[in-house]
Amino acid sequence: MNAVVKPRPRAIVCDGNEAAAWAVTLAHVDMVAVYPITPQSSLVEYLAKFVADGRLNAEIVDVEGEHSVLSVLHGGALAGARTYTGTCGPGLAFMFEPYLRTPGLRLPIVMSIVTRDTLTPQSVWGGHQDAMSVRETGWIQLYCESVQEVLDTTIMAYRIAEHRGVMLPVNVCHDGNYLSYGATRVELPEPADVDAFLPPPAVHWHAALDPERPMGVDPLTGGAGGPGPAMFVRYRKGHCAAMQHALGIIAEVHEDWARLIGRRHAALVEAYRMEDAESALVTIGSMSGAAKDAVDQARARGERVGLVRVKTYRPFPVAALIEALGDASRIGVVDRSVSFGWNCGPLYQDVIAALHSARRRPATQSFIGGLAGADLTTDHFGRVIELVGALPDDSGLGAVIWLNEQDR
């Protein structure tokens, strides 16, 4: 019997914000609450247009600001709705209180962070500082390299968030300017295939608003008058366990997507030309494309260099990263944000910690670039490769190298 050949998915040209809106539509989201902020604003417009055109059968809730956005979605999720929002920069800061509450309630809300550098000096351009600033609040964080990955990952995020062994909110992060406004060819999956991949939303009975089953949601724990600190510890321990369990679920969901839809994306990390690499770059987000081009150029010169892209940033994929880095003896980590406490990049911090846990001591260097929308070009990554290749064997935590410092 001949195998059934699926019709080719419909291809469109769109930017990352429209791709996210298509994903929300294909996922049959019930409730959307979004307040516009650059460079996320057009995402709101696409969602509103899809509802007006009858493509998306969702309730769009108009609110007065981002704090209310997430508060409204708490009620929707507690009532069993599949919910979505997106924000960045000062909008993310404004919703910080309900943002903190979301993972503690174990609500499977999906939120795009269209990444943007934070204030001040004033900037409305791309960077990872906003998303990195909330990396320890208990949300899962996935970083996309391409517009196609934005669409596919946003759909996959619902399978991950709603898995009974996870039940945590997911941030799908895509770079402001470079992916939010960068238009490219994208293949839309068939709606029937997405329906087979993503089951309908359901009421999550660990915390729900139902007059037939009344319960206290977000009870007072710890201290005098509460059930004591043991209850708080139980919540925190369960949350941490779910984050670690999510690593396996993220990989499983990506495999199911590849099998059902026919497109494969990195789940935890992506190893690029790492088979015999002596030097390695570690990247995150859209910069990775230019970095791969630089790796290809270096390989053509005979240099044994590769790249590892981090897709899942929280929970941090320690084992997958160590395996991907292989025997590389020199490693350069490129961040699009800063860790003020350590005078380096936050991804660099995590890579150093992972290497330490594996008792590995390769030479390492922190690079920071692409702040406030600055380009990270193949030339920049060529310089990174050159500097990493020249690292002395005993290189430790040295001074960070700022890639765009001389750019005009």
C-alpha cells in the first residue's frame, strides 16, 4: 500500500509577531488579553484582525494596562480557558506582581515576550534584558531563532504548559525588531494536524473557579495563623520538581511535533558542527543565524569550531548543554543582555555553572553584544571565533568583551 502523502502546508510571508498570532489561532485559544507596547504592538493588531475576520474565536479583553492583562487571564485560566498574552520591556515590569503569582498557581498560560532592552537610557529596541530579568520567577522560557520557530514553538508551548506533569506557564521569547518585524517565508501547519497534536483545553482541578466545587485559591501559608512554613516548602519543592520534569516533556513534545507536522526544531539545545570542535560558541535567539554563517566560514578555513544554541533557557538544560559542548576546550558565550552582579552575560553565568557541575574547566570568555537593537553580524562572530581560538588554557572569568562598543 502506498503511503498517504500530505498536501504541502500553505506558505505565507509574515513577521514574528504575525507568526505568533497565527499560532494562537491554530491553538484555539479562548481568551486573549494584550496591551500594546513596542515592539510587540503589531501582535495585538494581528490578533484583533483575526478575531474580526472570524479566524480566531476568542474573547479579546480590553484592559487599562499590563497588570490587569495577566490578572484577567488568571480568572480565565482558573475557569478552564486556554489563554494567551504577550508583552515586553516596561509592560513586563508593570505586570510583575501577577507575573510572579502565575507559576505559583501552576496556571498553564502562554505568553510571548517580544524581547526588548530595559530602561534607562531610553530604548525601544531589541535586547534580552527584559526576559533575562525575570528568569528566576518560575516560568519556563523558550528562545526562538527564526520566525518559523516562533509559530511552531508557540503552539508547542500549550502542550508543554498543560501537561499534567508540568502545569506551568511558558514564555516564548522572540527578538524584538529582528524577529518581531523581520518577514520571511513561513509554512502554516494544517489545522487538522494541530488539532491532532494539541488536545482541547480542560479545567485544571488543582486550582479552579467552580461554584459546584468551591475551593480556596492561593491560600496564606507560613508564619503565624497559616498552615506553617512546611506548606510553603511543599509548594516550592513541587514547583522546582515540575521545572526539572519539564525538560523531558519539552523534548517529548518537540519529537511529537516533528513526527506529526514534519518539521524538527531544537528542543533543549542545538549542536551545530560540533562533531570535532576544539572551540565552541554558545548563543541564544536570532543572533544564532549570523553565528552559524561565521562558523561555516571558519570551517572553510580549516578551523575546528562549532556552535551550541540554547533553545530552552529555563529550566536550564545542564546535561544537554554539556553533551553538546563535547570536548571543546575553548568556549565563547555571546549574550544580548548583562548580569550586573557578575559583570558578564547571564547565559555565560549558566554555562560556567553547568561546566562546574560537570567538573570541566575549558577556557571561557563572555561576550556581550546586540544591546538596544544593535546588529550582531557575521563579522562580529568572526571576531568572536578569533578571540576564542586564542584563549590561553588557564583562562578564567576575565573582563567581558563588548562587541558593539566601537560601532556607529
